[in-house]
Amino acid sequence: MLFGDLKGRVAIVTGSGANIGEACARALAGAGAAVVLADINLTGAQKVADDIVSAGGTAMAHVLDLVDEDSIAAVIAATVAHYGRIDILHNNAADTRPDFMAQDKSFLDMTSEVWDRTFAINTRGPMLMIKHVAPHMIAGGGGSIINTGSGTALLGDLFHPAYASSKAALHTMTRNVATHFGHHNIRCNAILPGLVLSKGAREMMSDGEIDFIQRHVLLPRQSVPEDIAGPVLFLASDAASFVTGQVFSADGGIVHHVPFYADVMAQMSAN
């Protein structure tokens, strides 16, 4: 089985009713996997599932509340009952609603409620998904777990410290999961997007804010959700069968250059 061929595999994608998760679910289904779209936004997940089925793929939607372990267990049970196995888990969901992210401010303004909810969804939720999925992957002879991390976890920033900290914890958890389950042929890796201009991201940011960040992207275009779907397909496939414990950036190089890159480029252009 080569990269892009996932026939016979069953995948769960959390947060798949829109944005990055939607693009990844569509890509996995396009590669032949049966996909369970798990999202607290059941309406969005059902629409994407219906589109996949209409296009000849295999998919179903299921409501998921990552704060509730019973809800997590229900998604896993429904997947196994419907498809008989689980081969791929993409832990993608995060609470990035603009009104919630606006509360993730400086440490001086941070509330314990915002901090705890951020970790509950971004770190505790994926941990519980893995806890409930792993026994089925072990029974099936292995699997691939793919976590959506964040480039914000690699560097200090002035904004969203709870989000960045929760993603840094997710990166460490990725390596621990790879270590714990490698002997069961379960691989675990993380993909770190940069600024992915999904519909949700555009709703959160002004054109000026987008341009300010885009100046630091090394490649000459903006990132779209499909840019994350490609690495997910690779890590889900047998082309990555010896890749585990890795934390990959898929960010156009935004965190991989000297901090004054954009200023130098502007100066060179002016000359």
C-alpha cells in the first residue's frame, strides 16, 4: 500500500465539520478510507459526510464533545460497531471560536476557566481519544495517530498563551504515545500548521493582520487547509510506515528563519 492508497482503512477525524479537519477528512476518503467525521458541530460534520458519500466515498458523522469522556467513548464504539476496526486517528479538533480565543490573552488577564478549557479540549481530549482508540488499533495489528499541533508552541508570542502551551503539551504527548505503543505497530506523529487561512481563520483576523503574518512565510502564497491534508495522507499511509514520534511543521517555513527575515526582505525590495 503506497502513499494515497488507504482502501480498507477506517479513520476518525475530530473537528472535521469545517476548516482543516474537513479538508483532511475529504482527502482520507478520497484515498479510499472509510471516515468518521466527529465534531461538536454535528450539522457541519453531517454535511461533509454527505458530500463524501455523494462523491462515491464512505463516511458517517457523529457528534463529539472532547470535554466529555463518555462522548469520546461513544464515537469509538460507534465506529467499531459500524466499520469493525480503527486504523487512523486524526486528533485535529480545538476550540478556536473567535469569542473564546479572544479570552486567551496575556497571563495577567488569563482566567483559570479559559486555561482549563483550552487544555481540556486541546490536550486532555486527544489523550482520551488515544486511550479509547489504542485497544482497537492493537487488536487490528497497528495504526497511525496524527495530532494537529501548532507552530505557536515552538516560539514565544504575545498572544494566546493557553493555546500555545496546550499544543506544546500535545507535541510531548505525541512522542510519549509513539514510545508507549510502538511495539504494537502504532505510530504517532504531529503536524504543525502555521497560519492556515480557512474560513474560520479569516473570520478571526483582519486583512492587515493576515498580511503582517504572511510577510514571514517563506513560500510565495497563503496556506489553505489542503496544505495540511497532504501530510496527513502521508502519515496515515504505509509510505510512512517507519515514521513515528515526529513533530512536522507544515507552515511555509514561518518558524524556520531568522526573526528579522521580513525586515531584510523589505529593505532589499526598497533598494
